[in-house]
Amino acid sequence: MSEMILKSAVFRQEREKTWQELDAIVTQIEKKGVRSLTPEQCHRLPLLYRATLSSLSVARSISLDRNVLDYLETLSTRAYFCVHGARGSVLKYLRAFLFVEFPEAVRAAKWHLLVAIVLLLGGLLAGHWLVVANVDWYHSIVPEGMAGGRTPEASAEDLRAVLYAPPEDGEAMLHVFASYLFTHNAGIGILCFGLGFALGIPVFLLIFYNGLMIGAMTGLHATKGLLPDFVGWLFVHGTTELLAVVLCAAAGLMLGSAVALPGSYSRLENLRRQGRLAAKVVVGAVLMFLVAALLEGFARQLVTDMTTRYLIGTTAAVLWAAYFILAGRGRPHG
Amino acid sequence: MASPAATTADGKKPAERKLLGAVQEKARQTRLISTPEGVQVSVALADRGERAGAVILDLIFIGLALTGVILALGGLRLSGLMTMDWVIALGYLMFFLIQNFYFLFFELRWQGRTPGKKIMNLRVIDRRGGTLSADAVFARNLIREVELFIPMLLLLSGAGSGLGAWGTLFQWLWIGVFLFFPFFNRDRMRVGDLIAGTWVVVSPKAALLSDLSEEDRYSPQTSPEAKQRGRLQTVPDAESQTGPQAAPQTVVQTAAQTAAQAPPEEPSKLRFTFTDKQLDTYGIFELQTLEDVLRRSGPEAYAVRAAVANRIRQKIGHASGAAPDGSLTPGQVAPFLDQFYKALRQRLEARMLLGDRKESKYD
């Protein structure tokens, strides 16, 4: 029955070997990872992949054997994941992230960052002014638990003691403190990003309230004549930590504005672009929280000289500014 | 014998709608991504249930990991290898890392798969094709805090306790929006997928079965694919009595099946010819449905094939039935279907090559 031989069956017979070879390699990658391939297999993979893709194109136009079509379709998709799914080494990515992608994302978020900074400073000034004008405001702004004994009722001496307290229990607890600070702050930063999805409104409130609390504390210390000492105490880690806070807030605002104002792209496309940029900002900010926690947990507790505290904080601020403004400019992507 | 016109006349509208429905359903579940090579490949979106299953598995793994950390740190403390302060410091850090970076780590490391997804056979891909970038993984997982962990905490702690009416409303709104988000878009995206530009798809898997048009399907070969062929001969014992003699060398390869008694030389004797007009009754959809029927295995497979064969014979008006009432005898069913499949495929493929795709019998 020679007239019953189908072109599509002949096509299949000729190409089947290629598909099966690719299938074997792809199955191996799926089970044991790319590293398990021999150099020979690595060499064959792209060739087999392209041959199978071309088989798929041909099969779509000449064959009605659904099993072959489905098989080629899934094999091509699987091979596609293997060929285009693999990423470079983690170390390489980390370098690209730190030196190009993170500062770039921060620069892309500059307007949101500005809004976040203005909000934080606005809250700070409002809190400071309110408490200086009437110290009773302090209790309505700063919750009892956060105050840690720093209340209007405390004497200037007590407040000073907190600012220059030698590490409790010697130096043993510093790492506990640092680890707690990092996880707590980074958790809030990540939360801030997610909250941005609700049109950014919770982020506005959160960042403003954060400013308000710090302002209330500066106000309190100002009334006791301890303003420079308190700012110095805050400065050691504050420049890094507050920068990370406003970065997370900026990321949240970015997300919120992408939901609310899609701009020239479709809302879906805009969310995708802004969401990814914002996520990079948050991951970078989490690393900054780590630095801030180390500064807060160790440097602030060990360094009790006011001038040195200002020096550390200012140096950190200048370095961050230089990093965000200069790093990764004019480099090709990827 | 009912006339073909009568069977189509009253069944047409709903049947056509059903066919269209099946095609649309498939289109709803699959998406095309363009490879850099210029060929589009299709992916099947994961089911919401499968995704829920994967996330529950992952949460279980997270729970196990946290328990492991507690046990390990507790062990280190009790054995005196570590002081309490280090246990606390490490505990904070490990809990934070596991909660926030479990998904992130695995999706980066395993190209869009977490242990739960791997078990459920799912993976994350970029909606536009190409490598799943790290920032997409960051975006879709950093949002889990508000999307998954906080609603979970709210639900576990009894949402709405001591928050007042507005607080309670807000909580439920929050839980509802994030939890039901995948139900309100065609792509079944959760909020994290939305902002990351990703899809969760089924890791495709399909085996290459034997070509149904192959000549030697009836001779039991020892080729590697022979395992998949046995199902065609599965004729229940009672039926095979009326058919031609069972040949001893016929092997049944389908695992659960025991009866396969069509003799190897018999089908080649039976020849059915089909005219173009008869073949043009059906389209691609029917051809591929027939392929499913032919590949079918199980106890009822023969009965289905017999019914389908007689239905086709009636519809195309093929005078080949050897049974008294004009229908096909059990021995005729398999060869008739095989040859009809082959002839129909040849006809439709030839038409397709000339740019004429007949999608279904309604086309």
C-alpha cells in the first residue's frame, strides 16, 4: 500500500532520532541539573533544540498527528526552558546587582524617592514642632513601648544616660541587638513595598508617621537641651537606615502609582515595569538595613564620642549619595 | 439504520457549540510565547487548585524548616556549644531569612520552581518569554508578605478581633482582594505575578507514542515503542469469540490488559476504500478525536471503538459491514478504523498543504 504512506509519517521517521536525543538531554537537565551534562551533550543541546523547533514549525504545517504535535510542542517548550532558562553564576549577578542594577533602579525611582523624603521630613518637622510647642503631644505620638523610658517626665540626665549608655551586659548582646534590628526593619521595609499595591496610601501614612515619631523624639530632647547629642546618636545608623526606609517607601509609592496612573503603557505592562524596578530597590534596601543594623548594633554602642558619631553618619550618607548618583552609569545592561 | 441526515439534523447546534467550547477552553488555558528563534511555543497555564496545592506544600516545608531551626538551635544550646545570645541572634536571622527568602531562593536557583511547584509540576515563566530574570523573582516574592503571610496571620488569629467594624471590614477586604485575585483575571495571576510580569505554567510533559499510520502496527514487534501499541488489540474475550482466530504470537503490552487476540495477518487482508467525498465528511477535530479513540486503552476501549466505527460507517454511508444488520463485525472494527484514520489524515494533510485547513465537520 505504497500510496498510503503519509508525508507526515515519513517526516516523523526521519526526525524522530533528533527529538529523542533532545528529550533525553532535557530530561537529564530537569532531573539532575545543567551541570550533569557532558561537554558533548552541552555542544549538542542548542543544535538539537533548533532542529526540534524547526521540526515543530514543519509539523504544524504538514502533520495532523496530534500526538506528534503535542510532543514536539512540549519538547520544544521544555528545551526552551533549558536553553533560555539558565542564568549566569550567582556571584556575577550579585556584582551586576550591586554595581549597576540597584543604583540604576534607585535613580529610576528618584521622583518617588523625593516624595518619600519630603513626607518623612514633613512628619519630622511636624513632630518636632508639636512637641516643642507642647510637650504633651509626645505621648499621643510615641507609643509607650517605643519610648523606652524616654518620656517628658524623665530628667535630662536620664536621657543623656540612654544616649551614651555603655553596652548592656558588656558587649555580649550586641549581635542579638543587631540581628533583631535588621530583621525587624527589613521586614517593615518589605511590608512597605507590598502595601504600595493599595494605591500607595498606607505608605504615605506609614512614612509620615515614622517621621512624626522621630520628630517627637528630637523635640523632646530639644526641650532638655540634648538635641545635638540625640541627633548624633541617631546619625550613626540613621543616615543609612532612614535612607533604606525612604527607599522602601519609594518602592511602595512606585507600585501604587503604577496601579493608579498607568501612563503611556497599558496598566499591566506598566505594573510589570514598575514592579520589577521597585522590587530591586527593596532588595537593595534590605541590604542597606543590614549595614544599618551593624552600625546601630555595634558602632553606636561602642562609639560614645559625639563627634565621631557625626563623622560616621556623615561619611555613610556621603558614600550612599555618591553610590546612588555615580554607580553603574553608562554601563550596558545585563 | 438511521439516515446520516437525521442524526446530524437534530444534533447539530449543541454539538457544534460543544466543539467550539472545547476549542475555546483549550485557548483559554494555553498561552503562546515567542522564542528568540522566532518559533512560538505554547504553555499551559497552571490550574488555581494546583497552585494552591503548591503553595500549601511550600508552607509545610517552611514550617518544617522553621521547626528544624528551632530543634538545631535548641540542640546547640543544650549541648553547650552555643550561648543563649547567639541562639537568639541566629534565631531572628534564620526565621527572617526562611520566611522571606525561601521562595526567592528556590525560584532563582531552580529556574522558577520551588519544592512545592516541583512536586505539583509547575514553574514560573516570564510572560514575554526569555529568561526569568532575578528582578521578576524578587517582585513576585517580596509581595508575598502582604499577599500571603499577613492574610494567613489574620485568618489564624481570628480576623477582626478588637478592631471595630471598619477594621474588620478592611481586614476582610484585604484578605479577599489578595486571595481571590487569581479568580478575577484570565491569566490566573496573583498580585505578585501581576507586578512581576510572570505566569505560572504547567511543566509540560508528553510522551512520543507510535504513529497510528504506521504499516506494521499489527505485527507485534520488539521495537522500543511496542509497549505503547498493544492497546489496539484489546478485544474483550467474549467479543473475540466471534472474531477470527487468536494468534498465539500476538502480545499484549498494555499493563493491565490481558486479551489481545487479533491475528497479525488478518487486518492486512481486509481492505476498505474511501472516496474523497466520504472523507470530506470530517475535519481535523474529528480526526484527532479519532486518534484519541484509537490510542485509548482500558476495559471499555473496544466497545467505544466499535461504536465509533459503526457511527462513522453510517455517517459516510460506507457499505462494508459484514454483520447481518449491515454493521461491522468485531474483526472488522480495528482495521476499518485504522484505515479510515489513515485515509482521512492523508486527505486532510494533503488539503492542508494546499492551504485549506478543514478544522471540523462544520468547516
